[in-house]
Amino acid sequence: MAASLLEHELSGIRLLGYSLAGEESVVAVPELNVCFDVGKAPREIITIDFVLLTHGHMDHAAGLAYYFSQRNFIGNIPGCVLAPVRLEEPIRKLLQVWGEIEGHVSPARIIPMQPGDEFEIRRGLIARAFRLNHGVPALGYTIIDRRLKLRPEFTDKTGPELVELKKRGVEIQYTLDVPLVTYCGDTAEGPFLDIEWVRTSKVLILECTFYEPEHVRRARAGNHLHVRDIARILPKLQNEHVLITHVSRRTGLRQARAELARLVEPDVMSRVRFLMEGKRVRSAPPPEFVKDMPDRG
């Protein structure tokens, strides 16, 4: 049976996801038309146009070929994946191999990304990549609402006056970037935690895989975060909400929450949610089929 996604609404942003360390990680933001990682490609993400892939580990990337295939099957435009630049060619090879198995290659857009690169999801909505610390090529992503604002010195001008200023080449607007959601995938601590748009994003999605005191070395060896790391990091962050992912089956959610609460102040803990504590989402109905679409069997 497919895993049920869990839902949160944080800072007015709806998030659907599922994350168990080593098994599956996928977090969708339907209203922004993006999905961070793909997990096993649950039905709820098939109609989302953009997948932002952090790295190639199976629990985060296993459903990629299926995602593209299903979109083609139901007649949607080709899906688009943003991925670390070193994964571009392996993903193309993966789709070619599946094409040999399935009988045709599913159409796909593959956008190679490097730290600092930006990609326009839609007008005024930007995905910006940053480097993670995971031992394999890995990127985090921030979704940014980019707005053009009138410069304060021109707020008293009339419409015609503003038009005249623009004709004269005067810059009457400035760009304001509002970071909405940041997703860090799998990572140990790193310089990315000092990046302003990461620390001030309304919602920060951050992994914490290890909670037992004796597992600090395991966290370091696997380039993951331990609860002691999270406790040290949280007070430095300015995010309205921090959503914790990637808890493993060896740690119950109640235990994970208790361990973190023991290490941080209540006002810090009040900003923290665990993804797997969310409201269970009812299974999505199958996507509507395009009329006269041939049955591929």
C-alpha cells in the first residue's frame, strides 16, 4: 500500500509530504507548483510541474522515471526536474534505460543547477539553489517571491509623472525578494545555514535523522544532522516555522519531539513541527485522462 502523505499549513503555505530516513522523502507545495525530491512519486505529486531534486539517493529519487512516465500517460506537459549538474547525464541515461524497458522514452525537461543558480518557476516565483553538505552532489532550494516595489522617493508621484521618469531612464522600482520555503534535503551542518535567505525563509524544512546520544558519530559519518545539532542551530534561525523531516523508524515521533524539547527553550520549540505529525491526506483520485488517449496497457 502506498504511504499516505501528511499535510501542514505553515505561514499560509500548504505542504504535503512523507519522510522516513532511508525509505522515502518527498515534500510538495501544490500552490507553488513545486515538489522537493520525488520519493516514490506518490499520486498527489504527478500533476505538479516542477521537481526540485536535492541529490540522487534512492529514497529521494526513486520515483523520478515514474513521475515523467505518468505525466506522459495522462497527457500532461513534460515534467521538469531541477537537479545538481552532475546528475543531469545520469538522469538522461536513466530515462533511456526505462525507455528500452517500457518501449518508449518519456519526455522530460532536465535543468542542471549549481549553487547560486536561479530558475523561474513562473513570473515572480524563483527557485534558488545552494550547496548542502552530504558527501554526494547535493543542493538545497529556496522558493522566492520576487516583487517589484516603487522606490520610496517616488511614492508621491502621479501615474503620468512616473511614466515620464521611466522614459527618462530613471529607475523608479527596486526588487524585493521574499523567501517563502527552503528545503534542505539530507545534510550535515554547513555554511548554507548562514545564508540570509535560508535563515529568514518563512518555512525552513530541515532534516534530523539521529536522536540517540550514542549516535552522534553515525550522524557525522553519514553527513546527517543529530538532534544536538538542531538544538544548537534553531536559536540562530529567524524562520517563522521549522519543519523537521527524515526521522527514522528506530526513533518514535514522541521520542524525537521529547529529545528536542529537552534541549531547547519553549519559545524556540514552539516554532518546530515534525512532518510526520501532520494531518493525514486522503488518497488523491486518479488524474483525469485526456480524451482519446491511447491505452498503453
